Amino acid sequence: MTDETASPCTACGACCAYSREWPRFTTESDEALDRIPSKFVAENLSGMRCEEERCTALVGRIGVETSCAIYADRPDVCRACLPGDDACQMARERHGLPLILAASSGS
């Protein structure tokens, strides 16, 4: 992946530190949930474990360089948040990061 095609997510992480209420399990199968290490799961099993608002699976510094410790097995809510969508923009704004501008179609 080149700098031009790199995901803005790897230099963001804002969605993973937006709200302890957000990384909730919803439509995951039991098999998918079993792949998430228990150290990252909330005590009540409702979603990801958070420290304050930040998901414990988030690695790195928000707005600088981030990754997910369980990226391949991340919950559906995490998969649903896409660069530049409403949830992404809301999280970026909360962390003082610039909004992602939609790519122009070029005329």
C-alpha cells in the first residue's frame, strides 16, 4: 500500500476512542465473539473493554499512528465505521482531527 492509497484509519483511531458505549456487540456470531481475546471484552460481555472512552484493543496515538490489536476479528460495529462516514467524522471532530473530505469526481 502506498502513501496515496493508505487508509486514513492508520493515522487516526478516533472512532476507537469515541465512547465506551459504542464498541457494542450486535450481530456477531458466537464463533466470531469467541475469537476476540477475553482481555479485550467488557466484563458484562456486551462489547469491547474500554479504559475511559478508549477501546483497549486500540494501539498507538490517536491522530498520529494507530492500529487494532484484533483487526481481523474486530466486532461488526468497528467494521461498519468507514473513513469519512458520519460516525468517522463525528469521532474525528471530537478528537480535534480534520474531517475527511469526499474525493471529487473530476470533470
